[in-house]
Amino acid sequence: MYSATTLENGIRVVTESMPETRSVSVGIMVDAGPRDEPLGSHGLAHLAEHMMFQGTGSRSARDIALMMDESGGQMGAFTTRDYTCYTATVLDDYTTYALDLMGDILLNSVFPEEALEKEKHSVLREIDGAADIPSSRAHDALKSHVWGRHPLGRPVAGFPEVVRRLTRADLIYFVHRYYLPDRMIVAAAGNVNHGDFLSQVRDAFWRMLGTGEKTHTPLPSFAPGVVVENVPVSQAYFAIGLRCLPYADEGRYGVHLLNSIIGGGSSSRLYARLREERGLVYRIGSEYHAYADDGMFVIEGSTAPEYLTQVLCLVLVELWKLASGDDPVSDEELWKARMQLRAQHLISSENSSTRMSRLATQAFYFDRFLSGEEILSAIDSVDKGALAAMAGGDLARALGDVAISVVGPEGPETFTRKGIEALLADFT
């Protein structure tokens, strides 16, 4: 059963009861992230998330770690381009325990200077680690090129030179300005009673007061083009981006179905035709990356450098065949895509952590609850006509402004920005 209440101080509390479980997953979603960072402080939201676990007025970082281990639970956090989220999964007996700890962290963190330097080094290693993975490097370069200086185009962890100069004062300013009740959603799923949970949230967060101004960022533009980076690796790693719908758009279910058909598994068109039939790639797939104000359909994979332009061309041809109606979605493909999405939804619904995450994101993006029945019904309602219209409309328009990022070794002339730009010019 789903329940929602807004507390007196403005915190929204949403719960879903799963009485058959013994666990409770709690999530605290804060409307604070890269969009809210002051100019020149990119990476501040992510660093603040790290520092929340480094000690409060009454608990050290060691105390916080020991408390979670003693409960047998798991606690963590992550920062996205739209928000920051703190999570904990514990036995139902420890719900109050977890909320007390999370409230202490979010209200009373002291951001000690010695821990700040340590966490900066940790973040820098995180940035370096992502740069060591060619596929991640290509993906980040794609978003950076497409969205440029807009917050969607910046790496969440920030830039090394900026992270190094962030200060404790920067953290305190950011948290005091944006970690406020009207920017916070507390969600729980599992063996939880809504009334009891409300009381526990009140006890943990009653001292959090104030309201914040909504950060206004300009709508992102989508920059097509090509970016190529030469690094000493044996394969060519590529990411192809097409503009797509934002997270809450009503057409999102059609995008998810098209994603499944195009590159969402080992029976998808791209996997079957580039790997199974031609053996040109080992890895290829697609994903729908959706945010509050924009989205991107991303196709990623890797191949031998000498096959790169051939693979890119074949991917674009497959997309155009779908967009032009030369190779429309078949009854079998639509059925398979529906079954895949339904199964993914139902299987993940057995997990309290996933259910909690859905509650929080639905409250954040839709300001309402979307039941499982509503989601499954929406998936089933998308027919071949709707997919054909989406392919012939949104996909066809997106193919006129393609962005491509490639990371790989120095190679033949075709493996250059000019060579890939020439391929795009021929295609369009």
C-alpha cells in the first residue's frame, strides 16, 4: 500500500508497505546536485555527498561505519545530474536506528578539514579510475560534447583542478543553501507502517527548517558532431548520441520499447546484425538516459579500429531503416520488447530497495505515485502505430543531428574526427 504525507517543515514522506518482507529500505532524495553548484565549483555536490559520512558533532566517521555494520545493514549515497540520494537498507527492527543516523549525518555533519583532504584524494582517484576505462571515457566525452557547459554536460565528480581547490567553506555554503526540507523526499519501502515511519522521520528531522529557491538553469541545447580521443588501447570504443525525451515525457514508454528493440539485449537488432551475423563487435547495446529537462538515446560498443567506420555506418543505417519505415517494428519484436520490460519491472519489484528508489524518483519527477498496474498498462498500450510514429518523427529528426564520441588508438585516416565527420556527412 502506498502512502504520502508532507510534514510540517515541508519534507515529503512516501512509503510503500511490503509486509511479506523483513527489510526496510530508506532513501533520502535531496534536490541538490550539479545544477546547483556555483560557477567554478563543479564537483561540489558530489564532494558534499562524500563528506556527509566523515563525522558529525557526536559521531566520528568510524562510529558511523560501525553503527551500520552492527545493524547488519547497508548504507550509501550517490549523486546524479539531477539530485543526490542517501540510502540505507536494514532489518525492520532497525528503521528508527537508521533514520536517527541519517538525520544526524544530514543535519550535523562537521566536514573536518583532515577528512576533506582525504576525500578529495578519494574523488580524484574516482575520476582517474573512470578515465582508465575507455568505454566510460567515450561516454563522458559524448555528454560533454553534446551539452557543453550546461550542467548535464559536466562530469558529476567534477574536474580534478576544481576539486583540488574546493574548501570546507564551500561545502558548508552548499549544504546550508540546498539541503532544506522543501527540497527533500524521504522514501521507504518494505515492512513499514506509514504512521510509525512519519513519527520516526519527524524525530530525526524536526530541526531541519527553512525553504530554498529553485535553481533555474537554461534548457540544454544538443550539439551534434564528432569528438575523437587517441589513447593506447587495442580497441575502438564508441558512443553515439541522439536527442531524446526528458524523464517525465508521456512518450517515455515508447522510447523504452524502441530501446529494447534496437539495442536492449542479445536479441536486439544491433546485437544480432553486428555481432551475431557479422562478428564485427564484441559489445554493443543501447540505453535511454533521461533527465528532468532533456534526454539522450545512447548506443555504445567497441570494435577493432579497422572496422570502426563500417560499424558506425551499419548502426546509422539500422536506425534509418527503422525511422524511414523500410524495416518497421514487427509483431514479434513488439511482443518481445513488452515481455522484456514487464519482466524487468516485475522481477525488480520483489526488491525493497528498488521499490524505495521508484517511490523517490516518482515523487521527484512526477510528484505522484505510479502503481505497477499503471506502468504495465502503459507499456501494453504502446502499439506498432505509436512506435512507427515515434520512429518516423522523433528518431528521424534526431538522426539529422547525431553526435559521436570515439576513444581508441591512433590508426588509419578513417579513425579521425574528419574521417568520421565525412561519414556523417555522407549519411545525412
